Amino acid sequence: MIPLLVISFFIAIIIIGFSSNKNNSISDYLYSGRKLTVPSLIATLVTTWYGGINEIGNQTINHGIVVWLYFGICYYIAAILYAYFIAPRVIDKNYRSIPITIYESYGKIPGLISLITILLFLIPAPYLLMLGQLISEIFSINQTEAIILGLIFSTAYTLKGGFSSIIKTDRIQFIFMFFGFMMLSGFLFFSDQYGIGLIQNLYQRESHLFQIPGNMEWSLIIAYSSLALITFLDPSFHQRTFAGKNLKTVQKSIVLSVICWFIFDLITISSALFYLEITFINGNIIDTASPYIALAKDVFQNYPFLMGIFFISILSVVMSTIDSYTFLSSMTLRYDLNTIIGRKTNIQTIRDTIVIILIISFILSTFFDNALDYWYYFGTYVIVSTLFPLICTLFDIKIKSVTLMMITSVSATLFWDLSGITLAPSIYIGLSINLLILLYQIIVNNHNNHNNHNHN
């Protein structure tokens, strides 16, 4: 029954994705006509931003509720700041993508640096790996075969409908995402077999899991928390802001999405804590890529239909991120790059690039087994290269030597990573260099203005 349910879901997603109307212009294909409403924006924001479900579970198992600080609260704050300070300027200035914004403000080289770092971050290899791990566990098949299946079922429809197809499938995946995990949480908290007493037992046995910082160093917590800055640079946020019906719609959608993320975080973090206690009672920690899959197999062992629904839920979380990041990677590599180098782009070239991105993602997914390392490493380079120039552009702050700033910060960050120095996370090095260069320019500009004033 379970394989049949999951296969039916895959087929339904493909049919729904391919049911989108034909796009007559590249703007419709990339931005769905710029008329997204609140329900559609909430569905696509919530599902796209939560692809790393396995990492949430594994981080909670290892470190406890502190994961809510660096994977939750910091991102809520960043999203609210984006809604009220970044989104109005993106819409007012009509900035359709971050690399193009940097290019139009500072020139070709800064635009290309921004494009390269963002592209490396966007390529959905870690999510594809997670999806492969999930499908492999559900169907008991080879992980490589599982990755290929996941790749096809989570992205094929983007070739026809583009962003509109992603929005359609995100609506369905949003429903399954919440229904499945709320169902799991309900069993854990309120059934006779489990119940809140398990969490109380875990607290008495391993109280550090319920403390902040728990067993983590503050330096590492701050380093992971700093990744929330990627919110200001995340092309998925930027694209959805640009595609929204109007500013009020975008802001309302982001605020409501934060509430949805908060609820979902409570469910996923508490469920992972239940997993710890249940496996302790059973005598061993199950070796699994996804604690939620192992947990569902225990909770729903007598309810195969419900287990199948939960598997669909967790697949929805990951698939909804893969299609968006694949599509955004293709936009970045083809549409943004062509704009910077002065070439035209059509829908077919975007489709061709989607296939290229999927091949690259498949290859990269075989080189690592930890999604968090991938996010942290490439997210760092996006932040140190592009954050300061973008913020200055959006808020009309005049800065010079942007190419020097970007090259210096990226080079120093890379050197720090390659050297193996552990005195401080590399993201601090890049951001410090950006700040020093920016402060130097402000001091020089003020000095020159003062001299000009005295001369006059």
C-alpha cells in the first residue's frame, strides 16, 4: 500500500505541474505574470524555505532545542526585516534578480561575481541527496536510482509551465507537508503508547537538550545563525517578491509564512526529541538518514495508510525546494548571465539550462553526505560577496571600489577556509573586510566633502 500511495502522489504532482497554461512570454514563464496572491505566496514561501528537513531532525537529535535558535528565530527576524525594509525597495526599483541589480549598479565584474556565488548556493544538490535518501528508505532501493527518480518527479513539470507549475505543485505540497507532520505530532503527544511523559523522561535524562546553548559552543551557534543573512540574498525570496501582486500582498504573505514556519518548527523539533526517547527505550539509535522516517515507521507500524501519507508529507517538504532551486539556478545561469553579457534569452534556452542544472546537481550530490556543510560553505560566499553591495544599492548608499571589495572578501574567506584556521568562522573574515572597506570609503568621502566645503 505504501509504495502505491507514494507513486500515486508522484504521478499526481507531475499531472498538476503539467496542467499549467502555456506561457506566451518569458516574463510569464519566470514570474507567473507578477500576479501572485497571498495564498499562493504563502504556500510557495513556506515549502521552498523548508527543504532541509533531515538536517533539522539530525541537528535536534545532536544538540536539542538550540537548533530552534539558529535555524528558526534568526530566520524569522530576517524574514520580517526583509518584508518591511527590503521588499518595498525591490518592488519600487523593479529589481527582478540580485545579479542583475548588482550588474546595473556596479558593472559587469561585480555582477558576475554575485552570479557565480549565488549559483553555487542555489544548485539543489544537497536537497536532491536528501530526496534520494528518503526515496531509498521508503522503497528500499539503491540511493543512486532513488536520486534519479526524485530528480525526474520533482522537476519535470518546470520544463513546461515554469514558475506557474511550481506554484501549483507548492499548493498541494504545502497541504501534505502540514497534514502529515501534524498527524505524526498528534500521535506522539496524545496517544496512550507515547505521550508527553516521554519528553519529561528525556528532560530528566538529558536536560542539556532543553538548554541554550546546550552542548554547542556559542561561536558555532553565532556562525550558523549568521546564515540567516542569506534571507536578504535568497533568490527564492527575491523572485517571489518580484512576482507578488503588490507590496501589501508580499508583506502579508511573508508575515503569515513566518507564523507557519514557527508552527512547523515546533512540530519537527518536538518530534525529533520524541525520536530520541523512543529509540532509547527500544535500546538503540536507529542508523537512518532521516529520523522522521524511522519515527514514522515506529508510530504508524500498524497504520500503513497513515505511514504512506506521512512519507508523502516529508517528500513534499524536500521536493518543493528542489523544483524552485533548480528553476532559479537555471534563471541565474541563463537569463541573468545573458543579460550581463548582452545576449537575449528565450524560454527554450531556460528549459535547456534546467537539464544542465539537474545533471550538475546529480554529480555534486555524490560528493558529500552533509547538507548543512554545503549550505554553510556556499552560503558564506554569497553573504561575503553580495550582502554589502546589495544593501547599499537598495538604500541608495554610494560606494566605490565594489569590485575590489567583493574580490578581497571572497579571496580572504577562501584563504581562511583552505588554510584550516579555526580561530573564527570564515564568514566573519569576509564580513569584517567588507565592513572595513566600507568604513574607509565613508571616512574618505566625508574628508573630501569637508575639504570641498572649506575650499568653497
